[in-house]
Amino acid sequence: MLQAHGRKGQAALGALLLTFALGAMSAEPSAAPTIERHAPVRLLGNTYYVGTRDISAILIASDEGHVLIDAGVADAAPLIAENIQKLGFNLDDVRTIVVSHAHHDHVGGVAELQRMTGATVVASKSAARALRQGRGGEDDPQFARKDAFAAIEHVGAISDGETLQVGLVAITGHATPGHTPGGMSWSWYSCEKLRCANFVYADSLTTDAAEGFRFSDSTRYRRAVADFRWSFYIVRNLRCDILLTPHPEASNLWGRIAQRDAGKQDALFDSNACRTYSNAAQRAFNDRLEQEKNISGE
Ligand SMILES: [Zn+2]
């Protein structure tokens, strides 16, 4: 009895030590956020880059309210807010947040930015469902491996081709599914003095997928191939003077900005940029379909 009690006591002490050790571990300073900070950049007229260096967030400003496109990872929200304020704008005036696709690296900061600004969040119907759940649906090619994100309570949905009027900003959503079933690209028009541009924020068109996922014959996302082909066509044919993308390097944004800073005034402009982006994505997609012939499905 005594012995049994002793064992119990040892076990209790062991548990206590373990608890203590775990407590000590969790008391370690948490890892620093991994975002790459970047100062805000005026792209043209009322259109600004306010994201981190590696993940885009775009502000389109007007005297009667602003639109924010995408919000980066969760840790990026304070930087995006700071960048908006550095430009001299009030967070309260961000009235609408729209998103490209519901993956944590682009929408992780939306819940926090919605809290800070009071903005309405708008996405495609499928992305809106994902935003409310805090993760993509099973039809998301990356479903099995993508991190969840903070769920968002009030999300509105818009249809393909619909234009949102936010203050003096008119921004149109174009359904560009494939990378996710709810992917959306956005277009708007901005001017600075006499120079004007059709901006396109073209969603990711890459074929990242969880292991075992095959676009060619997925039973979870049956429209994957047709969706991608649709999106290549749409992006290729958008009126597009300045292309922006959720990952800035996918459209060489920093390279173009460096050229502009070096004096090439029109370095951001390329009316073939959407076509080039779409064609490259289509080639990569076709390669992927070829490779899938050698990958066994789920
Ligand atoms: Zn993604």
C-alpha cells in the first residue's frame, strides 16, 4: 500500500516536473513574426501597395472610402494597418476588403483588419464560404495541407463580372477558379494626372496541390481542368495595363519598381502583362497534366 502510494507519488512528481518543463518551454519568448516588412508604395494615382515584401495587399483610396485587396498572413495585419496610416489614410475609411483566394497567406490578416477598420469583406461565393469556415473546402487542391486561418464573420459574396462601388472606387470581380475553386481576380481604373491605367490584380494560377491530388481527374474538384482553362482565357483577355499579383514576384513588381525608381517612368506598364502571365501559367498547367499521368491519384 505504502509502496503503491510511493509509486503514485513518484508519478505525481513526474507529472509535476513535466508540467513545469512544459510551462518553462511555453514561457520561452515566442518566435518573431516571419513577415518581411515593406514601406507603402504609391503605384499610380489612388492605388498603393501596402503589403509585406513577399505577399501583396493593395489599397485603392477615394475621398468617400477605400478598398483593400488581400491581407497577407495573420502577422501582417498590423504592418498593413500601419502602412495605410503612413499614407495618411484612416483605417475607419477602409470600407471594403476583397480577396483573391482563401489561403492563409492572403487572407490570414483579414479578420484582424476587419476588426481594425470595420470594413465589409467581399469574395466569390465559394471563397466567402471558406472565409466563414476559416479554411478552404475539400475541393481546394491544397485542402489536405493548407493552414487554417481566423474565420471571418460577416462576408458578402459577389458574382463573376459584378462591380462593387465603394466611395468613388469601382472595382470588378472576375471569377478565375483553378488554384482554388473560389479564386477571383479584380480590375479597376486609376489615373494620376493625365496618365491612366487599367489595373488587374490577377489571382494565382499555379498548380500547387496536396500530395496525391490530380487536377486531371479529381473527384473532389471535378471542374478543375475546365476552371483553369476558363481562367487562362479570362486573364489573357482582360484590359490590363498594370498587372499585380498576390505574390509580387509572380509579376516582377519589385523589378519594375526598381526600374521606375531609376527613371523609367512607365516601368509598371505593360499591356501584354496579363497575356504573358496567363500563357506562362497555362504552359505550367499543361506540364502538370502531363506529369499527372505518372502520379497515382488519391
Ligand atoms: Zn494560394
